[in-house]
Amino acid sequence: MLKVYCSGHGTWVLLDVSRIEAIRNTPDGPVADWHCWCGTKGSLLRGVQPVDRPGPSSAPSHAA
């Protein structure tokens, strides 16, 4: 399970491993790219910090 902040839901959600799109190494540490059940996409840096990503084109943007 992966706990992420979903801007589409406006709250923390639990996702199973089937919702992980990729895990990649960066200079700041590993980043897991995920997609929520609602279609919102995001990235989790080192398992603790949410990083916003644009969602699918059919969903409204949740960028800050």
C-alpha cells in the first residue's frame, strides 16, 4: 500500500501497488509516479513528499 495526497480528492488516500506507474532514481532520491482511482496523477519523493503532476486531459488540472 502507498499513502499519497490526492489533489483530486483533496485528502490522503491509500493506493495499492497496481497504481504505481514507475519508480525512478533522481538526485534527490527515488520517486514513485502514481495514479489515483479518480484519475489524478502524482509523484512521491522518497515515500514522504507529494509532488503534483498534471492529471489526464479529461480531468481538470489541479496545479498550484
